[in-house]
Amino acid sequence: MTTHSILVVDDEAKMRRLLEIMLTQMGHDVHQAEDGQAALDFLNNRSVDLVITDLRMPNLDGIGLLRELREQRNEVAVIVVTAYGTVESAVEAMKYGASDYIIRPFELDAVEAAVTRALKLSKIQRENRYLRQSVEAGWGEFVGSSPKMQDIYTLIQQVAPTKTSVLIQGETGTGKELVARAIHRASPRADSLFVSINCAAIPAEILESELFGYSKGAFTGAVKERVGKFELAEGGTLFLDEITEMDFNIQAKLLRVLQERTLERLGSNRSIAVDIRVIAASNRNPRQAIADQKLREDLFYRLNVFNIELPPLRERQQDILTLAKHFLQRHAADFGFPYNGVSPQAEEYLMTYPWPGNVRELENMMERAIVLSGGKPVTLDHLPAEIMFNYPANDGHESEASPLPTHSPTAAESFNLNENVEKLEKQIITKALIETNQNKAKAAQLMQISERSLWYKLKKYELL
């Protein structure tokens, strides 16, 4: 049973002692306060998982304590215990967020049941708040049947039922979080939360509090306690994306938590036991990251119990068209457009492009294509210029362009010279604008034409 911290608030010392004995026998860590004001003073300095309070007390009674806690946005679970139970007092207590109401005298079983309900409800509410705040976009079931992906599916099935830590390697956009979620969904922890945090997206001074939480007053601006991602993932899975971007000092604290399975919130000295599975990911080579002093070697060995290395999209070429059509169909349905496939010439370009952004780049490109096509078949006109020249957009470096795919024109394709010249001109203008970040003067200079000519062509081809 998980140990929780409980504050007992009652002006009668004997009642406080009785509840302390009962709760301690249940395996909880118990603290005492003689009235509502003493309870607030205690809670200003540290946090608890549950408050059990008497209703009638001097200085500040149980209802006053509840009101103050809610005004401070402290959402700790509260059980009201009293010998003076009335319907009105019960309704008032519930109005201010009490999770239960117990009439004295009571039996141990009644207290135990109420405490269990309150702690369970508190956990559910905390998880629901997290789920409302989470934006789970861009992931779904795996798509692809290439041999390399079949190997990945096998690894997921092998490791999911275990408690083993997993380290996922792969380039940006290969689906590392998708793999982590698949492991979680296939594990015995699937009914609990999957909590994700990107270590590269959060400054070091904030990341520590995001991971481990903090108590009220732990630092300037900490106006109320906050549950960290470790506590939030209790019983479930914590996914640490881009682990090599985590500050070295925080890596040391992370290692200690993984070893001891306990943590302390910032500003608190109370140890909190955590039961979670950790899955980490990186787009770097971990051993090179160790050599570059980006990753602690001891943390690497703690995380790298089971390793999964995701192939880049260019190494699973047979999945490209399958993925492209999957994304087109999904976004067409989202936008209310019909899906009418991809032209053979567009397919040829999709297959020859190196996909530096991997699956994520492909999905973004297909979303753009379905918007431009409006439900018509996706053609070269609906693909960005960089795919024609076989190099990644906006990387600041023009690589040597691969030759355009050659094929014999079909009957459906036009041999009209003007029509094809206009198509190529549109592609070159689009490419020049991408290169110059939409700066018209620089784009005209790059193409060695006047800016006036460029504006004319932009209007002519409806590129404005």
C-alpha cells in the first residue's frame, strides 16, 4: 500500500491521537493541528495528501478551513468528521469541496473506507486535470509493414509486459513517443497515466520543478504546491523525451529517484514513494552524448536496460506511400474533403525525397497537400518546392539538387511546352521564396529578375 501524508485537525487532543493511531495502522504518515488556523499554518510550509478535520473548533472551524483552502486554490482532499452532524452542515461542507463526511462515534472500517475513497478520488481528479491540459496530437496506430518496422513491433511486444526501463533512439520525427505510448498501452500499467515531458523544451531551472514538483513557498512565485510529473505518473509510465538535453545536475537527481524509488518535492523534506516505469528517448547517439558530456554514463546504464532504435523513413522506403495515403485520408476526413488519391508523378517524387524530417515531415506535407487539393487528387502542384529539388526546406544550406525523376509521359500528361514551363516557373518562384523567408526583393535578386517582374508572376500564378 502506498504511504500518504495525512493532516488531522481537531481541538480535542484525544481525538487527534485516536485518529493518528488508526491512520498509522493503515500505513499512513500522520500530522496534527489543534484548529483550522494551525492547519493553515502547517499547510503553508508543507503539503499533504489528505486533511481530516473536525467541524466545530475555536479560531477557525472546519468550514472556515475548507473555504480558506479553496480560496488559496489548494485542492487537497478533505474529510469532515463531527459529532454534530446536520444536513445543513454536510451540504455546506460538500459545497466547499469536502470529499466525505463522517459522524462520530465511528468505526475503524468507516474511517478506512472514507480515507481510501478520498485518496482515490484525489488521484482521479489530479489525472483528469492533467488529461485536460495535455494536448495529444499527431499520434495514432502504427502504419507500415517494412521488415524494420516488423522488428520494432516485435520488440514492443517483448518489453511491454515487463517493468524494464526502455531507451528509444531515433532521428527527430521517427515516432519515439508513439513507440513509448505503444509500450504503455500494451503494459499492465495501461489503466494509469502516460505522462510525457520534453526535456529539451523546458529550461533547466523549470524542468526540476516540473519533474519533482514543489511545495508552497519553495521559491519566488511558488504560491501553491504543485505535483510533479513523477507523482502524476504514479502507477503508470513517465516518458522523458530528449533525455540528453537534461541538465547534468538534474540527471543526478533523476538517477537517485530511479535508484531509490522515492523523491522529495522542491522545498520539502518529505520522501514520497513512486511506482512508475520510465521510458527515455533521444535523437542523439547516447554513447556519443556521454563522450560529449551531455549524458551521465551511470544514468545511461540505468535507462538503457532495453534499447529500441527506430529507423529513419529513408530506410523504410516501402512504407512511404502507405504512410502518405494514410495521412491524406485522415486529414481529408478532418477537413470534410473526399480522398481521391495521389498522382503517379507525385508518388514518384515522394519516393525519391530523402525525408530529413522523417514521418513527422511527411504528415505535415500531406496535411498541406490535402488543403491545397481541396479533395482533388494530390499532384505535384500540391507539393512544396523543396521536394522537387530533393533537399530539406529552410535548412540554410542548398545541397546539390538531385535530377528530377525521369519517366515516359502518359497520355494523361500534357506535352504543352507553355503549360510545363509555367509549372516549372511556379516551382522555382516558390523555392526562391522559401530560401529567402518570403523576402520578395531577395527572391527576385536570387532569380536574377526585377522585383516588378516577380510581383507580376506572383499575381499571375496566384501565389500571393
